[in-house]
Amino acid sequence: MYHPANNPSRRRVLAAVLVLPLLGFAIPAWAASNSDPFNNAFELFQSARQGNTDRVEPAITALQNLARTVERQPLYAAYLGSALTLKGKAAWMPWNKMKYTDQGLDQIDQALAALKPEHDRIVVQDVPISLNVRLVAAATFIAVPDGIFHRRANGKSQLAILRTHPLLATAPAAFRADVVALETQLKESEK
């Protein structure tokens, strides 16, 4: 469930969200819950996003395991795709950078394609899966080098969909703040 701001776990995630825009994109503060099986994978992913490259492979493994448990779950697939782009970012050889980033972007494309109307009604930590998937996709698309992967336009498109989505108004304030922060980051990067 959605955690109040005075929860220590919530403060830890919130602190990470304040740092993460400097690393590429904001990670939703509402995405982790101590009672959710997604929590372990998310925490590994979050650590990897913060630059702990030793957590990239464990995050990928945890997200792959989750993706296998619930077939065609776009939430897990989106995070898995984003984690694979982290693997690409951390890779030493240019061909591995390209390979893993392309695999991650393909995974995110599949997550977006798997979204159905019911994903507007399925909620994880008070946020519809459809909104969460779109935010992860937008943030990842904007974070990868546009000169190579040409995904900035896709990221802007997902942000536009989020911004006009009727469920955004009912999403937690932290989620809405992450959408605004990503928009702000995008505008700053285009100056």
C-alpha cells in the first residue's frame, strides 16, 4: 500500500528519488513496499540506478524471475527493460553497450504493447500499472543517448500520454511529482 511520508522505508526511497534525476531519470518513490514480492527486485533495480553496477545483474535476474511468474506482466517487463539498459550503460565493449541497451528497449516496447485496458484498473502501490509502465518507459527512453537509439520522441510521447491520462489525477502525489520532475529534466536537457 501507499506509505505515509513518515515511514522510514518511504523516506529512504524518497531520498533516492531526489538523487536519481541526476543519474538519468527519476524512479517512482511509490514503487516499493516491504510486503510486495516486487520489492526485492525493485530495491536491486533502484540500487543499480544509483550507480551500483554490482546490482545490475541481480536486478535483471530478479526481474526476469518475476516476469516468468506472471506472463505478459507489463510492469515487470518495463523494469526488466530498464535494467537491461543499465547493463548496456555499464558494459565496457561498445557492441555490448548496444546489444543490452537494444534488448532493454525492445523489452520496454513489448511492455507498452502488452498494456490493455485492465492495466488501468490493476493497481500496484496505489498506481495503475499502465501509468507506472509509461513512466518507466518515458524515463528510460529519455535517458538513453538519442543520437544512437533515437528514443527521445518516444519518451516525449509517453510523457504526453501520462500527462493527459484521466487516471493521473487520482495517482499519488509522489507519482505525479515524478512525472513533473521528468518533464522538467527533459526541458532542461533540451536547452
